[in-house]
Amino acid sequence: MAKYIVLTSVLLGLTACGDTWGQRAVTGGAIGAGSGAAVGALTPLGVLPGALIGGAVGAGVGAGTTPKR
């Protein structure tokens, strides 16, 4: 249980790091893919589908939350 708490805190701390639209999309996608793969490994969904879904969602959220300057 402790490793899941640490993993969650690290993922939340690194969510969509970057200043530009592209940086946030890439980092959000990478974090989402890693999280999705972990969730997929623990569920019947599977690692690859979990990573693909998580990566797509993470990239979308990262790009969509770029701060306006």
C-alpha cells in the first residue's frame, strides 16, 4: 500500500510539467501512459490498452491546461 501512496504523490507532483502547450502535452502524455499502464496491469484491461488510454487522456489534459500568458 505504501508504494501506491508514494507513486500517487509523485505522479500528482509531476503532472503536466512545462510552460508551453507542447511541453505540457508531452509530459502529461508520458505521465498518463505510465499511470494507465499501472492501472491496466492491476485490472483485466491490460497494460498496453491502459497505457494508450492513459497517454491520450494525459496529453489532452496537459495540453488543455496550458496557462494563458
